[in-house]
Amino acid sequence: DERDQLLETGGGIARAMPLIDADPFIAVNADNLWVDGPVDALKLLASGWDDARMDALLLLVPLAQANCHHGRGDFHMSATGALTRRKPRGVAPFVYTGIQLVSKRLFAGDLPDGPFSTNILWDRAIAAGRLFGAVHQGLWFDVGRPESIRQAEDMLREG
């Protein structure tokens, strides 16, 4: 419930934790649109999950295929799928799609009160070597801005 205060990505999930009985669970941001390719995106995450090694498995898209996105990429990915951050003024080959498979472990321990970004928890997971990525095989659109929604609709209409 965010009627009184927007909680951001981490704060919203943290507040919902008592209602989540699955472990791991899927979390999806509302500002993205995806079209599955040869592999269903959610099945890709589920098949790639390794509970012994991971606290979160993020669905990524190559920067060059991040439709309507204006950033410089978010992550670098090793051959094993382990993620590291883009350098402050650099470019990274992968963009986080807003879709992740997450263990409740990621939300265990000391969490900020109120609004916070999952980036805080991902940084902890990176430091522990427990943040991984899987590459989406279909289309992805960043629809977090009104002009991006129109652009995505036009691209989908045009085929």
C-alpha cells in the first residue's frame, strides 16, 4: 500500500514481504513491456535459478536492444552470469529490464525504513558474489515516460 508514501522498488517489496509465501519470487516493475522470444522470459529466469549461488537473478537486455531506453547500460556480466556495475561515466552492455527472480534472503537483515531502491540490496549481493543475470531473448521496451509509451506503441504497431 503506497497511498501515503511511494516506497520505490525496495521499499515496496519489503513492505509486501509478509504477503509473499514463495521463495524465490518474481518481482516486476510496472514501467517495462516485454515480448517473449524463443524462450519465455519468466521460464528463462526459473530455469537459470541456482539457490546455492544466487540471491537475485535479473533479466537483462543488451543495451543495443533496449527500446525506448536512454541510459548507458547498467551491468557487465561474466561468463558465469555474475553481475558487476557500470563504471560511473562508462557504458555497460546490459540493461536491467525491471524483471527479477529474488530470494527472500535478499531482504533479510538490516533494511532501510520507508522508501529505498533495490540497488542497495543488489550492491550487497554483488559484494557477496550473489547477483546474477540472464539475457532476455525477445523484445523489451522502457515505458517509464509518456513519450516512451507512444514510441513503444508505434514500434509494435509497425511490427
